[in-house]
Amino acid sequence: MAVDACGLPIRFTVTGGQVHDCKEAPTLVAELPKADYIVADKGYDSEPLHVQIQGQGAVPVIPRKKNSNVGNDDMDWCLYKYRHLVENVFARLKHFRAIATRYDKLKRNFEASVALACAFLWLPM
């Protein structure tokens, strides 16, 4: 899931439960509109993803894992606090019962339900 600075969803992909998020991240990042910063959590720490984000003209705000050779010296911890916006979108999506319990068996039907729920999140309150 990718959100904008206001916490509204702009892109998402649905994968199997056994697929690590870092495997799908390069595809999702490639589809994103131009951004100055891309914020993600430690699970997305991989050198190819950092290079891809920098190649798109954005600054990766992704903390390094403990076993990384590169430290977190250049990490902007104030910007990193905005990663909670993605978690907030997941919490709001779980208000939709069909999404929270995954009623749909087919991927295309579940993606359609998530897309519809994301559209509802875009509606003004």
C-alpha cells in the first residue's frame, strides 16, 4: 500500500501471504508518481530498492536493519514518523467487514473490494 502525504491511498497490490513485501516493493515504487521522499519501515531495507528510489529522484527514508553494513547516519527520523499514515490506512480499511475477514476467494474480487474501500476513503467527510 502506498499513501500520499495526507494519508490517502494512491496505489496498492495484493500478494499471497507467503510473499515478502520487499519482493513486491520495486514494482509498487515504479508505479508511484514523482515524490520527494519515500518513507517505509525496516522490512523494505534492501540496497536495490534504495538505488531504485534514488534513481527516481526521491530520497529513501528507510531505516537500515541491524545486520546492515551501512548505518543510519543519514536517516531523517522526523520524516520517518510519517510512516504511521500507511498503518492508519490499514486500520481504516479493516472497518470494511469484507476486507477484514477476506470474504472473497478470488484475488480479482478482493482487489476490487479494496479498490472500492479506498475510493470511500477518498470521499470527503
